[in-house]
Amino acid sequence: MNVKMKAVVINEYGDNDVIEYNSVDRPEPDAGEVLVKVHAAGVNPVDWKIRGGLGQRLGMSLPIHLGGEIAGTIETLGEGVSEFQVGDAVYGIIGSGGFAEYALAKAGDIALKPANLGFTEAAAIPLGALTAWQAIFDLAKLSSGQRLLITNSSGGVGSLAVQLAKAGGAHVTAVASAHNEDYVRGLGADDFIDYRTRRFEEVAHDIDVVFDTVGGDTFDRAFPPLRKGGFLVTAVAFPKDEAKAYGVGAARVFCKPDADQLASIRHLVEAGKLKGHVAKVFPLANIKEALALSEEGRTRGKIILQIQG
Ligand SMILES: NC(=O)c1ccc[n+]([C@@H]2O[C@H](COP(=O)([O-])OP(=O)(O)OC[C@H]3O[C@@H](n4cnc5c(N)ncnc54)[C@H](OP(=O)(O)O)[C@@H]3O)[C@@H](O)[C@H]2O)c1
């Protein structure tokens, strides 16, 4: 008889009414995979976007097991896995199935979690930190001494981008709401712009790199602050020819798993240079509430599901 576990599943696209909290078969790892006992999972905008139809556009097929960011312990090793031992505490991003008591991960996609963090705090790190790392360092080539402007510095991605950029020696201009000024300055931001009362493009000049995680009108306004030859990287929009007119570069980041980067991120966390902020913790059964809160788009830091003790 198959071992059962609780998991969050959708059988159709739609709003929170399509969310099912079901008893399903616990998966078995294939070669190169591990089964992770999930202690905590990060809730991200991509989860309700997949629920709402993005899953189809990404080529996922129904039923979809939601959840892509986890922290937990290795329960079972698939054939040929030598990176980990049963019981190792790990964190990382996976394609799907993270909102469950157990989840499969490719061994090469995850890494040991920071030793100084509990699982709840560790689950707040991987997606935001990998996205920020790949955006500002891999794509935009941000280097020490350069000036970075982040259009949403208080969210799950931006709050980690501020800290990574500071750890890399950059000067950071943080855009956020006034009620988050102390928070983002506490993360290391040098300059602050309240986006509700000022237009950042009228205040900021000679910026080397802009990192945008807002999109829409904010993306359109994110070019003027750049110096000639600067770079705009966005996690939300799809740059077309706008960059040419401004004499800058532009790219969209598509966050992908990277165990080496997760290991570097772990070292920064353990050195006290990077921390996640947990905004609210829900039990797995309250997944609809957690997704609804994420969808409001007002979270400071990260929403976490507490799954196994
Ligand atoms: N391409 C990729 O690989 C990738 C990876 C990760 C995330 N993303 C995308 O990046 C976006 C951000 O993700 P996230 O997890 O950081 O979001 P989030 O945590 O939900 O962002 C919430 C924060 O955004 C702030 N905010 C709302 N409107 C704003 C505006 N107009 N200007 C500045 N700040 C604003 C809110 O603060 P106030 O309301 O208090 O101002 C709140 O603190 C999402 O669309 C997500 O899907 C893409």
C-alpha cells in the first residue's frame, strides 16, 4: 500500500476555489533525486499566478502540485545521489510539489541550509536570493562601487537584493513605501525613495543598474535613471526595444535552481550578511489564506507555510 501525505493540488486553473488540500501518494525519488521531508515552504506570487493559469503557459500539466521553495530534511536518496545523506537539512527551489509533507528535488538543485537558521527562516531565502543574484550579478554584472536602484525593495525578492548588493560592495537606492523605510535602511540601503510621494526617475540619476520587480508603468519609468551604458534587469516585464533608445542594456531574469549559488548564499547568511524576513507563518492547511495574502501584494519579506515539525 502506498504511503499517503498531505499536499496542495489544483485540477483546474482559477481563483482560490480551485485549491485542494488532499491526501495523495507520497512520491519516490528517481535516480538523481532526493525525497525531502518539508518543514517549511515559501509562498510566492508565482504560486497564485500558476494557479490562475500561468501553469498552462509554462507548459505544466494538470493536476499541478503547487509550491516551489522549500526547507527540510533529506528523507530518502534516489539512486546515484552522493551529495547528501539522509537527515541532512537542505533548502532550495523545485519545479512543483513544495506545498506538501514530502517533495522531490533534483539533488543538484538544492544545497545544505544555513546552519544558523531554523527551517521557517531558511524557507524565506532561496527564490528571492537566487532571483536577485542571477539578476544583479549574472545578468547586470553589478560590481563593487556601482550604484543600484531597486524598484521594490520591501518584497520577498527586493529585500534580499538590497542585502546581496551591499554584500557585493554596491551603493543601493531603495524604492519602497514610507512605512518600510526603516526596514530597508536596516537591510543596508544607502538612499531611500518613497514611491507613493516621489517619482524615482525624477530623483535618481547616473544609476549603473536598475532591478525592477514591479513591472508595468514602473518598468517604463525605470530607464531614465540609468547612465548611458547602464543596465535594467526585470523580474516581471519583457524588455523589447526600449533599451536602445536610452543607450542601455536590458534583460529579464528567469530564476533557475543553482546549488553553487545557494551554497554561496548560505555562507553569506552564516556570516550575518544576509537574512530573510518572515512576514507571516501559516499551517499548510491554511494555504488559501496564505495565497490570498500574497496576492494582496503588500507583504514585507516572505509568507511561510509551516509544514512538518
Ligand atoms: N522572473 C523571475 O524569475 C521571478 C522570480 C521571483 C519573483 N518574480 C516576480 O517578481 C515580483 C515580485 O515578487 P516578490 O516576491 O518580491 O513580491 P512581494 O513580496 O509580493 O512584493 C510585495 C511588496 O511589494 C511592495 N510594492 C507593491 N507595489 C509596489 C510599487 N508600485 N512599487 C514598489 N513597491 C511596491 C509592497 O509594499 P507596499 O505595498 O507597502 O508599498 C510589498 O512590500 C512578482 O511579480 C513575482 O512573480 C519573478
